[in-house]
Amino acid sequence: MAITPCRPKWKGTMTDRERFNNQMHYKAVDRCFNMEFGYWDENFKEWDIFVENGIKNNWEADLFFNFDKISVIGGNVWMSPGFPNEVVEERENTRIIMNSDGLLAEVPKDGHDTIPHYIKPTVVTPEDWKRCKEERFRRDDPARKVDIEKLKKIHPADRDYPLGVDCGSMIGKIRDMLTFEGLAYACYDYPDMVEDMVETCCVLVEDFLDQVLPHFDFDFASGWEDICFKNGPIVTVDFFKNVVMPRYKRISKKLREHGIDIWYIDCDGDVRPILPYFLEGGVNCLFPFEVNGCAHPAELLSKYEGELRIMGGVDKIQLGAGREAIKAYLETLVPLVEKGGYIPFCDHRCPPNVKPQDYLYYLDLKEKMFGMK
């Protein structure tokens, strides 16, 4: 289905690629890079602007709102094959499923967006990990080979948009596999096992990068961790510094050898205790930077001026609080956008409690404040 945009693209004199690179390097731009992180699944069922126009997912929404284009190439850098997704048990209002990470989880039957209630992980002991690693983390798995020529056709060298390379997850996906509680116990009960898991994740990412870096002129790198919540990281700072950060350094070395000096990590919650080690490891951009779980973006951009970048940081709570709150919050971001190194958008998926008309007001106001004058 062809998507008809509901609004014109912001006016500009630079390409999306030029704009992104300049903004992330604190250089002059014609206007702010215009993007959003996406929406809850419920929005596509409840927002009239989506329902009436047949918009069913975040990819279609990006086209519908005519945002600047940004894309990422990712590889097979995790479990391969994953565990079979299957329903283990039917209950009155929920199902017990096994997910692709091998976890038994309780999920609602009505399918509404929520964090699953994880019951039991498949990997608990070093013996479990040894078996899982041999079966599902083989470096020589043919499924890990990248089809370079196919990707070149999708992302030609003369593209006008920023293209990133995904660097996976060093500890976040391990948390997914072990569960929050399981990782906490494993770090103390089986520290060698957890470090071997981190090393395995790193090696698989390095193998992927070795395949793609020589063939593309990437503009940035991306990654995903989600190892923090409102009270800080779920692993100790020492563990992050001594086990995770050295792997970041190895990946960062490869990236910088190929001219990539912007690397963002998607990590929700309060990242402040481990941010110095993100930066030392080569990660210099936070995404989508949750405000209520951490701080106003100005706090960290000021503390790490010129070193840190932030993408996101528009408080979703204020988006749901009405137009006066939206305007007041966006006004606090004006100096950050003007200085550079900051791209504002909702600090996670936009929730359905935000009224569609208020969201359109937010998009209009962003253009008025941060678009080309």
C-alpha cells in the first residue's frame, strides 16, 4: 500500500544525511533533523488519524508524517536459531508462552502492550549455557553470512539519508535470556559464565562488522542494552566497567577504523552511574533517553559538553498533559537544539494516552521551533 503523507516534509537546504552528520558533530545545520521513535501498538488501533488512514505500524507512520529518513543495517548477532515460539498453556485471561530467547512468559490474551511476566529461563547454570552456546551461538552458522550485494541495492552509495550499522547488545540480550533476577544471581553465582556470554555477544558482533564495514560508508553505529531502570543499572558498576566496557572498546576500535565516530545505545532508565564507562568504551550518544527515569537532557549534555550526544528526551508525560505542558517543555529544549549534538523526539514509543490532536500540535510546534526559519 502506498502511504500518502499527511503533512509536507520540513523545508531544508541540506540532505537528511548531511543534516544528521552535522547535527551530531555540533556543526551548523539548516534545521533540526526531524524524526520520532514510534508508537505503542494500541495507537494504531485507537488514534483516529491512524485508523482512518490505514496506518498500522511505525514504518508506515514515519512515511505518513514525512519524517527525515534514517536507516540501520543489522546482522544475525544473537541466538541462531532461536527457540521456537509456542504456546505452552492457556489460562483464563493469559497464555504461557515460550519465546525465542527460551523464556517461559505469561502474556495477556488480548495482546495489549505490556512487559511480559517471565516465569522461568531455559539457561540457568553453566551446563545450560554450554549446551545452548554449542547449539545456538555458532560463529560458523551459515545464517550469519551477510548478503552484501543485496544490501548495496537497498542502500546505494549515493544515498541522501544517514545509514547506521547495528552493534547488537553486550549484556541487554543476556538479561533477556536469563531474566532480570536470573542475571543478578548469575553475576554472583557464575561470573565466568556471564563473562563468556558477554564475550560471545562481542565476537558475533565483530564477525558481522568484519563483513559489512569494508563495503559501506556508515554514518553512525547503534546498539541496544536496556539494563537500567529508574534506580540505576541492574548490574553493578564494577561489572559494567570490567566486563562490558572492554568489549565496547574492541567494537569501537573497529568502528573508528572505518570512520564511524557516533555510536548510540538504546538504554532506558537512569544511565548516569555507568555513563562514564559508556563514553570510555566509545558509546557517545544516548537514545531515546527517558526523562523521568533519568534526567532532563540538559543536565547530561551540560556535564559532558561536546563529548555526549542525545537523541530523544522529549518527556512523554508532558506530551500527555496537554498543549501548555508540551509548549513549556519544548521551550526548555531550544538551547540544546541550537547548540547541536541533540535531536528531540519522544523519550520512548509515544503512548496512547496522548491525544492525537495534541500530538499533531506537538509536531507543528517542533517544526515552528526547530525547523528552517
